[in-house]
Amino acid sequence: MSGDLVQFLASLPLPVMLLVALSVPLLMAFVIGQVILGAFTPQELSANSTVGIAKYSFVIEVYAAVAALTLVGSWDIYQTSRDNLQREAGGLYLLALSVPSYGEAAQAPRRTEMYASLRDYASAVATKDWPHMIASDGRSGSDVEFQRLTRAFFDAEPLTSAQQALAQNVVGWIAQVSEARIARLSQHSRTFGTLIWILVLTVSVAVLVFQWFVGSASNGVHYAMGGVIALIVGVVLMVSGKMAFPFNGAPPFLSPSPFYQMMAVGLSL
């Protein structure tokens, strides 16, 4: 449930997500402060400051470790997703550049099929695969188009020595697209599970709660500290969520724009 909540937040437009990520922790911090300061007198909080500081220091250390691991893990998810998209789009681009090499008159139908298969596959990734990637359900809608792409290039009969040499590279480029495609479609398995998000949210709430048990001579200092800590918690959750779900949101960190560009390949020829 927590993972779904974070994914929902990551799907919101960036200004809305920023507003929610900052306002909710702030509201929680101030409500918790009202409850605790209403339930305990300043003298009671001051008398337990030593114990409160020790416990709060422990909670802060736990939160720092969890936040660091979450940010590092989220960055790894984003970076891996970005690299997979670049490798896949790069392989398609190299395949598109290779098509004019099949320039014999008898190969005109093959060139047409190559360009058409590239356009159809890019379209399938952008319009069929992308909704599944946003939903993180691990499904694919481009299987047929990918099979057509491989057949279009593997079935091309080299007629010249240059084409024979190029065919060896084509195999590697198809393999590059295939590997990157599999990694992209399985990206959902790399994202954080629900238990991880429950841990992150639990520790975040604990930080917001325990800081009110540290005694202070002024309630204004309490509220100022609570506000700053709430903002830090909100920013950590927002950045982690956006990087853990890089295909979600408006704008998303990663978009299908390279594949939209590939959809126009060969149309001017």
C-alpha cells in the first residue's frame, strides 16, 4: 500500500507533488506538536530532555541511514533506467543508419520493410510499452513489433562484400536493442517493495514525533525545528519517489521522446 501511495505521488504533476510532499509533513509536524505540547507541560518535557535527546539522536541516526540508502537506491533505479533507454534507442539509431547500405535496386522492398519495422517498433514502445512501465506491471505490448524488427534485418541477404561486413554489426546492434529492451521491461523488479516504503514512511513519522520530546524554553523554537525537519523529510520522500518511478509524473524524469523521433525514420526517403 505504501509503495502504491509513493507511486501515486510520483505520478502527480511536479508542482502538485512538491506541494503535497512539503505540506503534508509540515501539517503532521504541527498537529503532532499541538497534541504533545497540549498533553505535557514544559516542565515535564524539560525534565525528560536528557532521555528525549538520547532517544531522538538514535531515531535521527536510523532516519539518516534509511534516507541515505533510499536516495542511493532511487538514484540507481533512475540511472539504470536511463542507461537502458539510451542503449535501446542508440541501437535503433544505428540500425536506421545501416539501412541505406542495402542500396541495390533489388533490395528496395527490404529497405522499405526495415524502415517500417523500426517505425512500428518505436511506436509500440512509446504507445504500448510505456503505459505498462508507468504502471510497473512488467507487461509488454511490443513483442510482435520486435519480432518483425529482428526478421527485417536478419532476413536481409547481403549482396556485396560491404553488406556482408555490415551484417555482422547488425547482429550486435539487434542484440543491444534486445538486451536493453529486456532490462527496460523488467525495470519494475528493481523498484522498492512495499516493505521498504513502509520502513521509510515509519522512520519519517518517528522523526516528526520524537523531535517534540526534546525540551525547549520556547514553543516557537519547537515549531521552527519541527518545520525544518518536516521540510527535509518531505524533500527526501519527493526526490526518492521521483527517481524510483522515473517514468511517472508530469513531466517524468524519463520520457519516450527518443522513440517518437525514431517513428519518423525513413519517411522522407
